[in-house]
Amino acid sequence: MCRNIKTLFNFEPPATEEEIRNASLRFVRKLCGFTKPSRANEAAFDKAVTDISAIAGTLLASLVTNAEPRDRQIEAARARARSAARFHSASE
């Protein structure tokens, strides 16, 4: 749905409240179609971000897995390598 929302589950260190809130903000922006709400919609927008952040935090805390936690730096390096390969081949 939204390429800017990253997976937050099963990482070491675990996702922070700020990361969860940022993902929730991106989700709400995608749903409503604007990045900054008008004054008339600001309260509803902010409430949606707060509610979704709380629900996402509850979800992440309740999920279980037997897999080893992934390392954020290793995953970021892999993503950069995939991106470089993808965009390098597209420019040829």
C-alpha cells in the first residue's frame, strides 16, 4: 500500500514509540490523501494518528515469533543494495 511504511516487527532493538507514530502518520496521510490537514480536520487527523499508534503498539507487543530478531543496520544495507541494483539497471 505505502512504500514508506517499513516493517517494525522482529527487529533488534525493537521499534520505538517514535517509529510507530511515524508509521501511523504515514498511514493516515495515505488514507486521507493529504499531508497536512486543514484546521477543520486537524483534530480528527491527530486523533486518528494517536489511535492508530496505540493500536499498532499493542499489535507489535502481542506478536510472537520463533525467528531470530533482524538487525536494523544489516537490513538497511540490504535495502540500499537492492535500491542501487534496481535504479542502476533502470538507467542503462
